Amino acid sequence: MKGGQNAAGGRDAPSGTQLNLRAGFWLVAVLSTAQLVSQFLRSSISVIGPNLVTELNLSAAGLALLSSSFFLAFAVAQIPVGMLIDRFGPRVTMLWSTVLAVAGCVVFALGSDLNTLVFGRVLMALGCSSFYVAPLAIYSRWFQPQYFSTVTGIQLGLSGFGLLAATSPLAFAASTIGWRPSFIIVGVLAALSGLIVLWWVSDDPPGVPAPEYKKENLAESLRGLVVVSRTPSFWPIFAMFCTNYAVVITILGLWGGPYLAHVYGYDLETRGFYLLVLALSSMTAAFAWGAADRVFGSYRMPVLIGAVLTLAMLIWISLAGKMSPGMLFVWFLLYGLVTGYPPLLVGQARSMFPRELVGRGLTLLNLATMGGVFFFQFSTGAVIEWIAPNQTVYPLVAYQAAFGLQAILLAVSIGCYLLARDPNRSV
């Protein structure tokens, strides 16, 4: 079975009539389990953050370092991960990285000081570093380009159950069996996910011969990165990748829990509820936004709509005082809904690269995503620490400044993204 030639110069996936849709459905479902684990691990600090601050006597900067270290390590890993995907294939890359993710869960669960916990988070990040882009590389072979952002949205939606698990379920587990045993359980689940990928997943759809991977040396692999970086509209889209996920996970995965605890006095279970609302709405939005490119006939327009609405929500919370419980619920619900546009940005990016550079192209942009989260979390932690030095309970004004900083950074990225163009959607 042979595919056609796409606009980027690579071979298309089989057409909808050729593709075994049942096999495609199970492929997405299985690969989503790996990213589900990644979503849980990257966002799990928010709910248990106040507990860690008390137990380990962490400062705001220390808590931000603990969370953001995951994203820094994740970002650094993207370039070698892209090279590995393009040389050895996405499935093999995922299997090896699963081992590191499991080890990170164990180290984190057993850690008794900040340095050990940070080391555990770094191992988790290195392990999870392929769990998003490797499935995307597989989808680029299984599905036609016009369905890529839709499939990406489905994966983000399904993997959103990991975000859900890091809210009320983690709060319940932490209050019953403790957060340390909870992470041991997650490590076991990560191992099971790797075994499922080993058993079910193939890089190419049934009947399509596997491509021969060119044995590139290091210099050739690095030249591929240069080619990717020179792709038209790469840097404006890179700028948007720096903020599109950071604006969600900085609140959902780090400051949302402490904000609810310190400003509103909410306990572990109530914090988990509000973060569950945000995670659930964000997960639901990923399904809807993933198909918006076919509705608008454009990637750029719906991305701009989502980004501008997100900016408005950040301005709202940075200027608002202490909100009523009902208004707080509305804010968390709406914020999740308007921030669901990343699948469109991924689809736009995928259309830019030829098949042989998909791994490096997507991982280089994922470097922007995770590097952006690191910068957002570390810089907001520094702002809170500057306003409330040596405190373990931070005032409302500190959180308002942190949310305002996020709004400024997002506004800059929107300005850069205005220079990007839509690819030819006729393919």
C-alpha cells in the first residue's frame, strides 16, 4: 500500500478508505495512555504544593523550581529525542524513555529533600519527553494531513484524563494513602503503558512498508535542525508555542492550588475540585478545537481567537480581587475552554515539514513549549518570592502580579504570531 505525495514533500498516510479505522482508533487510544501519564506528572505539583511547602519548608522559588525543573529537562531532551525518532523510529524511542519515567516516579516518591525531588522530576521529564511528539510522528504516517489536528486534539483530549487524575483524585489519594505511595502507583501505571505500546503499536499502518531510516551522523542530524529552523513562518509559530501550553499548566500544574489555598483558604479536596473543573474543561476543549481548522478553513484564525480570549481571561484574574465561589468556578471553567487551541497550532506546524524532518521539527517546537513552561513557572515564582519573601503563605497581590506577567508574555507571543502564514489547506 503506497501513499501519495503531500505538499511538504513527504509521503502521505493512507486515505480514509484505505486505512483500517478500527486500528487507527486503537492506535490513538493506546498512545494516549503514555501522554496521560506525562500529563499527570507535569501537573501534579499544584494540588500537593501546599503540603510540600509545609513538609519540606519550601520557599515560593523552591516550589517553582521543583515544578519547572520537569519542563526544563523536558525541553533540553527534545533535540536528541527528535534525532532518535527520525533515525530509529518513534515506537522504539518511546519504549526506551518509559524506563526513565518509571525510575523518576520511584526516586520522587522516595525523596526526602528538595534536591532529590528535583532529580526525580528530571528523570520523569526525560522519560516523558517522547510521549507527545513520538505519537505525532506516528500519526503523520497513519492519517491524511487534513485530519492531523483533529487526531492531535483527540489525543490531547484523551490524555487530559491525566490532568483530571492530578486534581481531585490525587488530592483524595494524598489525603488517604499519602502522596509518596501515589507516585509509586503512577510508576507502575507508566510501566504498564510501555508494555501496551510494545504490544499494540507499530510505526506504520498495516500493509504499508516501513521506511528505511537513513543512518545520519551527528553533523547531518544537526543540519536537519537548521533546515527546520529556516522553514517559512517557523519563528512566529515558535513564539506561540512558547506560551500556548504554559498559560494553562502554570496555573493548573503549579500556582492554581496555592492560590486557592492562600487566598481563599480552601482545603486539599476543595482545591482539587476547582482544578478538576479547569482540567475537565481543558480536556473537553481539546476535542472541539482540534476540528476548528476545517470549520474556519484556516489554522491561524482560530488560534488567534483562542489566544486573545486567553489573554482576556488572564487580564481578568490579574485585576480582580477575591472572587465569590461562583465567579471563581466560572473563571476556571471558561479558562479551560478558551485555552484548548494547541492542537490547531500543532497541525499548522506539522504541515510545514517534510516527512524525514517531522521528528526534529515537532520536537524543536515542543522544546519551545516546555522551555516556555519552565520560564513561565520560574519567573512567576521569582515574582511571588520578590513580593512575599521568606513566606509560606502568599498574598493576593503576589498572585495578581504572577498572572499579570503571564498576560504580558502571551501578548508578546500573539504579536509575533501575527507574522505567521497559513499553509495551503487545499491538500
